[in-house]
Amino acid sequence: MFIAVRDIWRSKLRFGLLGGAVGLLIFLLLFLNTLSATLLGFFIGAIENNSADVLVYEATSRRNLQASRLDLSLLDEVAAVPGVVAAAPIGELTLTAAIGDSLTDLSLWGVDLAGPGRPQPIVEGRLPGPGEVVVDESGVSEGFEIGSTITLVASGQELEVVGYVRDRRYAVVATGYLSFDEWVAVFEAEFPGTPVVPLSLIGVETAEGEDPAAIGERISAAVAGVEGLDRKTGAAGTPGVDSISQSFALIVGITFGIVVLVVGFFFLILTVQKLRSFVTLRAIGTDTGYLARSLVIQVVLVVLVGSLLATGVLWAATLGANPAFPLAVDRGLVVTVTAAVLVSSVLAGVLSIRRIARANPADAAQGLH
Amino acid sequence: MTALIVDDVTKVYGEGHTEVRALCNASLELGDNEFLALLGPSGSGKTTLLSVIGGLLAPTSGTVTVGEIQLTALSRKEQTRFRANRVGFVFQGFNLVPFLTARENMTVMAPISDATRDEIEARTDQLLEELGLTARRDNLPEQLSGGERQRVAIGRALVSDPDLILVDEPTASLDTELGTQVVQLLASEIKSRGKAGIMVTHDLRMVEFTDRTVRILDGELLNG
Ligand SMILES: Nc1ncnc2c1ncn2[C@@H]1O[C@H](COP(=O)(O)OP(=O)(O)OP(=O)(O)O)[C@@H](O)[C@H]1O
Ligand SMILES: [Mg+2]
């Protein structure tokens, strides 16, 4: 402790710079994690946080709900599967909407407002009535605010925003939820003369205590041409999710590797620079274990300071966060990332410890060369 | 009582055509409270002998006994403890730790010595006083003069209260006056504490502060 702390104290600038660099890299790790969670949330929030326990897709849609088209008649077949308490239609249609002076995409969901798939919970406002819609609160940045009127461009229909749901975006587009009948009307107005309005999904509520995944399989087996999935599986199976997750995992992994290398090499350089001191200390009877502990203490201090710094920067960044880009200091994430960096950095410190252990204390006696 | 027995020690560095015979059948006895001067030209094996005695270097053959401890029989761990508690080494190049103050360079012995921290701290303050360093105690080595650094190194060698002090060329980088002062101080510290000491020098004027002189030439000790 003594040597470790004195050393840091007498080289404040060096250790300060390292702490700062580690801090920024840890911030980057935290930020990337948050960013990836936010982006994935925007992509599949409407599926992952759906109020239905099981979502039924057209079997050939490859879990892509925009490619999934089901016939209304399947509803009764699904409802008849044992373990299914209720089945309700879910329709999704992405169209162009005008809000104020600007045009934007809107993913409009028609659901049974009292059944599985309903927009729930409403975090502000109320459920929609005729001519009304609730939107995901992140849509505020696109202008979808309570009280505003959305005009559907192709048909000229108008919808008034009366409430917000949370974490229910889909395909990175703002979402709106309204009753299934209203949605059918919108669909027919958008595509005049359409012979049949297809469902995108069937939302299923399962019996208390049943495993949704098992019920999903049961539905797939019992009803021809459909695939039933619990919402987590459905969300994860959405085309594109894998590649987004993998890209972020790669970036996070590289950043993590950089932190560990920076810490490891920094301490190795310092160790080589201070080798004469270490040799002297060993020559006067300090054992290698003591020096190793003191190096580990330094690594731990640097990483903890870095993590504190990163948390501070992240906290400062949350002041600028909004529903369109939610950012929060997630304590669990901070602890996990810090612990991971800590453990790997201490392991990287082993390089330095080995260097100290290899030094020959007899060299101390050979004086100035 | 004998503080030290060096019995027929040979030290060979390297092997084959790079082989250097730094010590040849060296034998030496040192009494308690005896301060010995080791005199010899550069490359004669002085530092090698001190290193072997100080438990830093294993002899190729022969035995070294300090007090009742036979060095060659010690494990690595025991050797480390021996260095921390039984010998004080003042190295040829002082070897202070640059990021520790004068006082800290001495109290650094606290966690590794058998003595308690309180004992080490008390002895440190006393030594700083005796060595005239009290005013400089909180200075880093780079802020100290050569003589002051040498005195800190002497303080560090004494602070764990070892029975044997080994000093390698304490005057090499000091002018005559300062060198004499430092050696005088060193002699009085060793004498007043009743310790045994060996001082390597090639300055004949320093011999007057010691009890006995041993010469070394090409690794061979010439007693008398
Ligand atoms: N690690 C080593 N490897 C090989 N040879 C060495 C090593 N250390 C010392 N020697 C050689 O051993 C001989 C004795 O060296 P030593 O350092 O003991 O001499 P010294 O009397 O202390 O000299 P000086 O007065 O210059 O300090 C020299 O020839 C030296 O080159
Ligand atoms: Mg020498």
C-alpha cells in the first residue's frame, strides 16, 4: 500500500492521464452498451415488450412480422389450442404520416384494445377511442405529441394522439396503436378495393403458470402454416437483430481489449522504467509478493478512478437525454463493466509482475553502470 | 564471537570462454563490533564478495556464515528475510527509491522487517537526527546532494538494526572532505551500535576509521 500510493502521489500527472484514458474508454463501453440497447429497443421494442405472451407468425415469414400475413379465420383455431386463454388480431402497417408541416414514417398497429397485444401500460393519457391513437413516447421527437393531429397522407384520414406507451417502437420508426376495427378502416382507405385485410400476427395470452415458449410450440404444431413464439424469441428472431447485436458486440469487445491493453502496457512501461527501484527494493529484502500486491493496488486504483470518471461523464450526458434518445446510468451495467475491466487489467498486470520477479536483486550491488 | 565467517568461497561468473573467476578461495573472519576495510583495485571482486556475504549472490563453492546463519542453506524466501533483517547494504550507487522521500526511503523497511512499524519509525527519526538529515527528511532523492543521498543510504542500511553492515565505496562520488565526513559518521554509527561492518574503498585515507584492512586482488584475499 505504502509504496503503491506514494508512487502514484509522486507521479500524479502520469497516473492522472492513465486514469483519464481508462475513464474515457470505460465511458465508451458504457455508452456503446446503452446505445446498442436503445437501438435494439427502437428496432424490436414493440415485439419484446408486447402485452401478448405469445405471438403467432405466418410460418414462411421467417419471423419478420412485415412479411407475415395471416387469415382472420385462424384466430379461432389458435384460440382453441390448450393453454391459450385469449387470442386477438394484430395488424401492422407502415405508412407516411404528416404531422405539422413535416412528413414522417409511422408504424400503425391495430390491436384488440382489451386483448393480448393491447397498448399497455399507458404511461400518460388514455386508451384511444374512434379517430384516436396512442403513440410510443419516443415519437415526441418526430412531433407525435398528445393533442397533436396526425394526417395519413395517402387517404387523408386524421388521427388525434391521446396517450403514450413506452419502449414500443418498431423498426426504428415511431409507432401508433389504435383499435383493430379502426386499423382495418385505415388499411382499406390506404389500399382501396383490397379484397381482404390480412392480419400480421395473432397475439396470445397464455394460462397462468404455462411456459409461453411451450404454448408457442403447441400452436405451431396444432395450426397449419403458423409459427408461435414467445415474445423474447420473436424479438430476437426478427431479421437484422442478430447483425446489429453482433456488430455492437464486436465494437464493445474491441474497446474492451483496448482498455486492457492500455492498462497492461502502461504498467509494463512503468515497471521497466522503475526496474532499478524494484531491484533495489528486492535487494534490501522486499519480497516479490509485496511488490506484486502494490502493483495490483495501483491497477485497481486506476481502474476505479477511471470508472468513477466514466460514470460522472455518463451522468452528465444523461442531462441531455430525451425520450428520442434515452440515456441512463445503469448501476448494474457500471458495476459489470468495471468488474470486467478490473479483472482483465489485473491479469494484464501479471506481465509487469513477471518482469519484477525475473529481475535479479544482485544487480543492485553492481552500482552505476 | 564472530559476526561473519567466509570459508573458502569461490565465485565464477558465466561459463566457457566468458567465464570470469571473480573470487578465488576467499576466506575471512570478522569479529563482533569489528569494522573492516576492504581495499582493492577496480574489478578485483570487492562488490562480488559483499554480494555473496549479503545474500544477494550464491557462491559457486564455499560457505558464508553470518552470526549463526549459514547462507548457502537458506531457501529463497529465507534469503529475502535475511536481507531484510540481518544485513544492511549500502550499495555502490546509493540506490535510493526516487519516488520516496529521504524519510520514506528508510521507513520502507517497515513492512518487510521483523521490527514493528513503531520501532522502525522511531529508529528512522533517530538516524535522521544523527545523520544530520532532519531538515531534509521530506525531500525526494533528486532534491538531495550526493553526500545527503549517501547518508540516507547509510540510514536505510541501519534502520532494521542488522548485525552486519556492508558498505560499497561510500566515497566514490564524493569529494575528499565530504567523503571523510560520511565515513566518519558511518564508523561512529557502526561503533556506537556495536555492529560489525565491511567497507569497500580504494581510498587509503579512509582506512584510519576502520579496525583492520584486508586487500583483494584478482579475487584473492590478502589478509594482514
Ligand atoms: N554479473 C556479472 N557477470 C559477469 N561478470 C561479472 C559480473 N559482475 C561482475 N563481473 C566481473 O567480476 C569481476 C569482479 O567484479 P566486481 O564488481 O566484484 O569488482 P569490484 O572490485 O567491485 O570493482 P569496482 O571497484 O569497479 O566496483 C570483474 O571482472 C567483473 O567484470
Ligand atoms: Mg564494485
